[in-house]
Amino acid sequence: MSNKLQCLTCGRPFPEGQGVTFTLIGKSLEFHSKACAYAFLKDLVLSISEDCISPSLRDIESKYEDRLEKYKKGMEKKI
């Protein structure tokens, strides 16, 4: 029988291997659904000061813009 985990956001128990789990600064975070994970991560991001998150936000935004640009170039019709 699989181990039961408990959702950090709503407390709902769920079997290991399901849900969303990840480790952040050595602490395992477990959520039974992507909605609960989203709610937690949204609160986490909004609680971080602008000075701390600004450089990381720029880096990640640039990374995804580059990825999208490469995708669009790959989708162009080649004659």
C-alpha cells in the first residue's frame, strides 16, 4: 500500500505518486492538485519583496521569450 501524503494547502490526504510535489530549500512541499500548488506558489511569489524577485523575474522572462521566439521561427512555413 502506498504512503499517504497531506496537501499543504487544504490538508486533503492523497496517495504518494499523485499530486504535485517538489523540494524548495530542503523542504518537501506536497499538494494534492495543481490548483492547491498554484495557490501556494502565488502567495509565495506575492509575499517576496520586489527587490529580491526583480532580477530573477527578468532572467526567467528573457528565457521564456527566447524559447517562444525559437518556437515561432520553427513554425514558420519554409518554401
